[in-house]
Amino acid sequence: MIVLAMPANAGICIAPPVSKKDIAKPAPKETRKKIWKLGDRIVPGPIPPSLGAPEPVLDIWRGEVFGKEAGLSLQLDVIKPKACRGQTVPIAVYFHGGGWRSGNRYGIYNTIRIERKFLYQMGFAIASVDYRLSQQAKHPAQINDCKLAIRYLRKNAKKFGIDPNRIGVWGHSAGGHLVAFLGTADEKDGLEGPGLPGISSKPQCVVELYGPTDLTQPVGENGWRGITEELLGCKPKACLEKAINASPVTYADKDDPPELIIHGENDSAILYLQGELFARKLKQVGATCALIKVKNAEHQFTPYPGYLKISPPLARIRWVIAAQFFRYLEPSLKGDLDVDGRVNLRDFVLMCKQSGSVGAGMDGSPGPEWWNPMADLNSDGLIDLKDMALLLGIAFNSRIK
């Protein structure tokens, strides 16, 4: 339950009074700082998250070394709102793109600013991870590094003030491939790599943005064929077993965490087919997933030549990315479909509008472009009467509290 509170001394002017009129005069607005609460903890706010609000003041752990391979230090950054010092908070871990051959953890400071801001405002920490590039090492080095990063964060959860049981991951392009892997590959699959044994590398939820998921199928046009060969060290058709091993779809099972897949329908770098194949496999094994097809969109959701707009718009895409983490990493937001701090009639109306929606079809067909993860209270990829019943129960319990 979210509560809006005020500091005890916020409403009184403590300067020496000149008259009775002055005594009754309220303090200036700038001294009345709102305190936003999410469950039992203070968050920077505002609630709901606002694009127009400034980014909160942050604490940053830079260059945390989580492993060493062949003389190379593997590093990550952890970023947490200063207002959440002393708290245990959920964390969203970001893995950069770049075709496995370029990019680094610093990209998070220059891109995805809106998603970051929404998460910080709601009291989430964020981590950004470096992994070995394909010029430095071939598969499975990249997924080995990513899994080690998650284990490192879990082992050092107390140091960073994060909850080891509330870790989400997201990434785009090559990073999408790696977070899909984190969602599907288990310890038994032999991809954990060395370091910190006995600690799970499995996240609680995944946001996969236009990543390749089945390297035995066409990945993309032109240059992407060579990029995939560079990752594997061979042409996929010539080393089919290695391509299968490097494909997240290979390891999907019913126990995988909820996956949100977002892919542009006109993506030439990584074909939309890749998102469809992944959704199909997840549905077939009984895992929870949703696929959003972005119409008129190329790679990175840029408008396809000849089109001015994509659908859903970029603002909605950014919101639904944050909503996936809100839904599965912050229990106090369960049932709060519009993330406004209350479970009420408005949420029920929003639920009714989503009723009957399926996150993805058994054939990998996409869900509605306005899919809202917050409405899937039953975590089954379907919005139905079960979700409505759960919402009513949450609303009733919040009232009697």
C-alpha cells in the first residue's frame, strides 16, 4: 500500500512572528517536500512516475570487479537512489547491445534515460554490466559472464542494499539475446561458467528487446550474418550443434521467469521472426510470456523508411518496460495497474479494458500492442476473470487495512 506523508515540521513558519496574521501564515511551498512511500519504504517519487520530474540524486558504485578472465577484469556499475540508503530494494540489471562485438556498461548513462528515471523514482536500483566481446572470446563466454554478474550481485546484495530475490534483467539486440539466455538456461545446462558456485543466476523477470533467440534460423540481413559467425567462431550451418547451444530457445521450460518480448515488425538487423520463435517456444513449454509487435519499426524502434510513426509509440514502450519490473519485483504495486499508489475503481476499469487479452498465442502471434503486465495478476500471460477476482481481493484488503 502506498502512502503519501508529510514531514512533522513542514507546515509551520518558525521565524519570529510579527503579527497574528504572520503566525497563521503557512510555510512557503518550496519547504513542503512530499514524502513518497511504497509499502513500508520511502522512495524518491513522484508516484506515479513522471517524465517531467527530475532524476533523483543517486549513489553509484563504479567499476565493481565481478570476475577476471584471461587477465581481463569484468566490471559492473550499481546505481541506487540516495533516498533509499539503508533500504533493501529491487534491482533491474541492464546488458548492452552492440552485436556482441562492441558496446560497454557506460551506455546506460546516455541511453534509456526514461526507463531509468521511472525505476529510480519508484525506488529501484539499476546495474549495468560489461561482458567479453566476440573479438575477445567466443560463445559461451558472453553468457558465462552475464550469469557470473547475477551471482555476484546476489552474493553482495547486503553491500549494495538490494534484494537477492528481486532481480530483473533487460537488454536490447545482443543484450536481448543474453537476457533471454538468463531467463531460460538453468544450472543443469552447463552455461554457468566459473566463479561463485552454488548461487543462482536466474532472474525473477526478463525484458527482451529485439534480440536473436534461435541462431539456427535466419537472424538478420546483410552484416548480421557475419556478426553471428564471429560470436560462434563458425557459420551456423557448418556448426549446427554450436548454434543450437547458443540459442536461448533451446533451454526454455515451464519454470522460466516471466518474459516480455518487444520487437519491431520491420527489423532488418534482427528479424521479427526471432521474437516470434521465442514467444512460440515459451508458450509451448508453458512459460509466462508476452510479445509486443511494434508496427512500422526497424531496429531500435526507429521508424521504417516511409513511415513517420511507430505503434505503440516509444513513450508507451518505455512505460511497459518499467511496468514489467514493477509487476514482478515490487509486491506493494500488485493490482495497481496505473501505478498511482492506489488500487481502486480506475484499476478495475483498466482491467476490464484488458480482459480477454493474451500476451502471446501458441503460434507465437503477438499480444495487443497496449499489453499491460500489471494486469496479469495470475502470471499466466492471460487477462481473465481470475485476474479480476484477484484485483477485487487486493482492493478489499487494502480498504480494511
